[in-house]
Amino acid sequence: MNVAARGKSLCTGDGLAIAQKAGTILDKTFGYCGCEYGGTNPKASRPATQDKYDQNPAFKFGIYGNLLVDNQGKRFMNEGLLCDYPMSYGEEPTLRHSPYYAIVDQEYVDKMRDEGLYEYLTKRGANHDNWFIGSYYKQRGALKSLDSDLEEGIHEGWIVKADTLEELAKKTGFDYLTGTVASYNSYCEKGEDEQFGANPWYLSSVKQGPFYAIECEVSAWSTFGGVKTDDECRALAEDDQVIPGMYVVGTDNGSMMYSPYYDIPGFCYGSCIGSGVIAGHGASAYAKA
């Protein structure tokens, strides 16, 4: 699977490779910190990259809280989590099901182009008290260029468009798509997600053609997980034996960050600083001993 890195280009895994050559073991806490800019796709001429923030706006449907399915057309998560906490709670499901697909109809497309997500969802009951990242979407506004953005994705092969759901299912090869949409639409009518418990303001029915399937892969600010350490950031070998003089800090430390990523902004920065201080004191004491 692909993960598009939006963070620092110097983080290439060299530290992990060096530590493993010295005999360290890896902890079991690998994950990633997602991105509020949306998904990505290597087929796109405007994908998510480390130095550009002008990826195709249609990728935002990968985190807007609308219907998402896997490569069989099955729904696999509470999509609202990606919209509420795009950097944390949605990372495990999307990573495991990547590429995943946003399924939207023309009515939803028109709303996002003319109103934008903030206005659309606040009309449906979302507010700052129960919508963590609402202010971010308020600043971004509507997706004014969405019509041409969708056409670009269709031309490049990562968006499929069809006049009916049956045709969309045939074009994508998603055997379960029509059944999934039927169940999802019933939740929308009831105002209750009986499958995954998404908040009702995210439940937007998929009924008015044409319909779109937007292929998204994971876009991440950073990955985390790596070398197993003790609480002094000392690297551990088999049987949890300390490797003298070796300290592991930041996102290469596999015992400090856990999946999913914490819903506290700046946690990666804080953990890098904190572990650096701890390891610095330890290394200094070790060198003087």
C-alpha cells in the first residue's frame, strides 16, 4: 500500500536501519498521523506531496465524512471520525483498507461546490461544541473548482463517474456497492447510523445521479513506531535487554507513540522534544560514567 508523506523529507528510516544493525528490536505500535488536506492518489497530476498543498480538491471527499467503501464496495468505518479527527481516529481503518473509495452523488457534489462543508454540516446540526475541526473547514470555504477537479480525476483514472449506481458498480467492479448504498440510505432516512454510529449530520444519502467513486490512498504528516525502548529512551534488544549507550528519540521510538495517534495537536513535536531531553540527560550521564 502507498502512504503519501506530507512531513519532512529527511525522515527516510535511516535511524531505524542503524538501530536494527546494532541489535535492537521493533515495538508493535506502528501507525501514522493523518492529514486534514484529504486523501491522495499517485495517478493524479496534483497528488499530496511534501512541498505542495495544491492537490486536487476532490481528494477532500476522502475525509469529509461522506460514504466510504473498500475495494468490494463494502462500508468499513464511521466516516465521521475522519472529519472530526483527520490526524488520529481514522488512520487505522483507512490504512488497512487503502485504497478506499468515496462514494458521492451529484447533489452532494453541488453542495460542496456551492456551500462548502462547514455551511452544509452546520445546517445539519454540527457545531463547535461537538465538531472538533469545524473552524478549519470554515476557513477553507467551498470547493469552487470542483466540477473541473472531478473531470480531471476522471481523465486521470482515479475517479469513476456513472449515471446510475448499477453502472458505477459495474465500472468499478464493486459487487457489494448497490447493497451498501441501499443500507446507507436507510440510515440517512432514519437519521441513525445502525452500522458504525456516525453522527447524523454526516449521513448524506446517495440517490441523485450522476454518481462518483473517488479512489483515495493515505496522506500522512508522519509515521510513528519503531525501536523498542524503556522509559529512559534506551534501546532494547531481545528479552528487553538494554543496549548500553544507545538512545532512540522522536518518531523512531516505537514505545512512546501508540496507534491511533493522540487527538492532541502537536503531540509528535512534544514527544520529539520530551524524548530528546530524556535521552540527552541519559546519554550525558552515560558518557561521564
